[in-house]
Amino acid sequence: MSFKNRFNCFANQKMVKGKNMNNEFNLIIIGAGPGGYVAAIRAAQLGAKVLLIEKEAAGGTCLNRGCIPTKALVASAGVYKTVKNADSYGVKAENVDYSFPQMQDRKNKIVLHLRAGVEQLLKSNAVTLIKGSASLLSKNEVEVSTQTGTETYKSEKIIIATGSVPAEIPSIPADGKKILTSDHILDVTNGLAEAPKTLMIIGAGVIGIEFACIFNALGTKVTVFEMLPKILPYEDEEVADKLKMFLVKDGIEIKTGTAVEPAMTENYELVLVAVGRKPNTSNLALEKAGVIAEKAFIKVNDKMETNISGIYAIGDAAGGVLLAHKASAEGIAAAENACGQDSKIDYSVIPSCVYAMPEVASTGLTQKKASALGLEVNIGRFPFSANGRAMTLGKTTGFIKVLADKKTDEVLGVHILGAEASEMIGEAVTAVKMKLKVNDFTRIMHAHPTMAEAILEAVHDTHKEAIDLPKKK
């Protein structure tokens, strides 16, 4: 008997007692973000009857108020910045200007197109999608409140994928007018109408830095405040320090090691609070099912299962690094485990991308983390200023840094600062995941001319054998 048929037979045995079979499912998923909708499709592929509940729009924060809309604005701002500097490419462009409403409109069209795509994917996989607010009644029951009333649904298994919401500063509460969160700026219906003349950003993490680059490119006077001594605290320190230097040179004022007081906001037209995100779990009634959470993050084991058998949690709701692709990977794992398989996540090779100008991307160990683990490493670096493709693109800012274990020669970490970093990091993730040794990596032929050749050269440089760098004494 196939796995798919075994699952359905087991499900039918448990569900025949229900009075309303339309309200009974093999799996209920709460939240249709990049974790939830991916989990729903994977479970459906395995033969499960799936109910997916979303209180807002399919795609969650990532698609509607996060990853996708931010990157759309980054692209628009980047084009404007490039055209303003067209002379350096031998192109004459006069009276260059931009329309922020049109940029917002382009962003919104992309979001709506992708949202419709997610809904079609769910439909094609026979996933039932309901719009409403969900809470737990027991380990097998979920109550959903919609515009037409309240309904109870039953399921053998439940996955919680409710994501996160912007964290706020109690003394500087967001009002959606002057004090904003990323949600306010990116909202499809009521997003920011015009770029401000001055913008204060509180927080120099990924969100703060990306918005700083967007609005700086559009001519806004941007000032970033960060309590910690470094920007991008989870990235390699050398990379973060270099990025800060480039951003300051580009006109962004960055004040690290600085706490913000409410009175400081008065000097700016708009204020963006970008101090991170917090789990969106407060309205789930976890206690009714006995699910344990710490600081609002739901505790899970290596199978994404909570302390209650049959209830799983993934993505931002379960903590760890708050990244969409991590949520998707966890969604697949949780769905497979809910359907009787044995699936686990390797958290050692999660890629990280910051869509700044220039971009940052990384995977594996940082130099500081390697040192903390007692590992001795060889470090290789290669600047984009020595890369032919980067020169032809006019994108020579930045470098690639590679860490390799001195004893095993395995590639432990790769850190990229420069144009198209997010597109190049995939190769690095594969190298770290497969525990590729330096001598093996350097035998992999790279196309010429490409930006990715810089990774090859940086790996060569861990042995001080980079071809396109002067010999080091």
C-alpha cells in the first residue's frame, strides 16, 4: 500500500464519528505565510485533507508586507540611482526624476499578482483556504471567527504558522502617521504616499538598513539609530563594518551605540521603528491545548512538534532566525512529520540576505563564531574591484570572504558584500552543506566573466593561491 493510501486509511478510521465531515480534516494549518502555505501544499502532496486558515491575505507578511514589497521598492530605488549616474556608463539622461506613488503601485501589482498565484497553487492542490481568525479549543479542535460567524473544525494534526508582527518601543508607539512600522510603509491599500524629506530609523538590523538604502537613494535625509555598537549584528563583523562605511559615504547618517528618546523624534518628518519582530501567538489560546510557549515563542523539538503530540509550530512563531525561507523549510518538515515521515532541519547552513545597496549575503560560520567554537580557520578574501564582470557592470564595491577549517580544509562560512550577493549565496550554501573542501571547490569550473568567479577566487585565497590577486608576501 502506498504511503498516500496508508495516510488516508488511517485518517478515515479516526474521522467516521464526526457529525459534519466537511469540518473534519487530516491537518489544519493556522497561517498562510511562507511557512503555512508551503506546509499545506506539501501535506496535500502526501495525500492529506488540509484546511489552511489565514486572517488576512495568502502569502503572509513575507509576500504582503515584507520580503516581496520591500524588494520591489529596492529595485525601483536602485534603477533611479543607476539612471542618475548614467553618465558613468556613457549614457546621457537628463532631468531624471521618480514618482513614489508609481513605485508603490508597481510594488502593489507585484504583491497582488503573487498573492493570486499562491491562492491558485492552494486550489490546484485541493487545499481548503478559509479567511478568519483561528484559536485552539483543544489538541484536535480549532475555532475560526469569520465575518459570517464562528465555526469549529476538527483535525488529527495541527500546524501553527502565525508568523510575527513588528516589535514596538513602548515610549515611542507607532501611530501610522508620523511614527511608522514597516507594515505602514508597505501596506497595499494605505501605504506611504510620498518619500519624506527626513527620516529617522530606529534599528540597524535588516529592516532598518534596507529602508535606509531605499529612501537615501530617493533623496531623503536618512539617520539611523542603533543601541548596539554594530549594524547588522548577526553578520560577520568585518562585512558589517565595511557596509557601514559604504552607507555613510553614500550619505546615510548612522549612530550606533545610541539609545533613542521620544524627544529625538521631533526633528524628523517621519520615524520608522525597525527594532525587530515578535511572534504573533498571543491570540491563539495555546493554553486550551496545553501548548507551551516561552516569551511568546512556541517551544518545539527537532521535528517541529510542540510538547503536545500532533501539534506543530514553524517559522517566526517557533523562534530562531526569523526568515521566510527557514519558515518554508520548517513547513515542509512539519508537514512530512505530521504525515508520518521523519524529517528534520539542518540549521547550520541557513542563508541570510540583506538587500542593501550594496547587498550582503552569508551562510555558515562567521569569524567570531568560529573563534568561539575553538576552530582555527584560514581566511580568503577577494575584492569585486578585481573582478571583470563587476567592472563591466560598474559594481565594484565590496568583497567576498571565505572561512575554511585549518585542520579539515572544509569551507565553513561564506560572506558576500556587493552587488548580486543574494543571487550568489546559493553556491556557498551548497558548499557549506556538503562540507566541500577547498581543493574540491577550486576544481569546480566557473563561467567567465561572472560575479561568481569572485567566490572561486576567495576560496583559492584561503590557501593564498588566488589567481587574480598579486602574490602575498
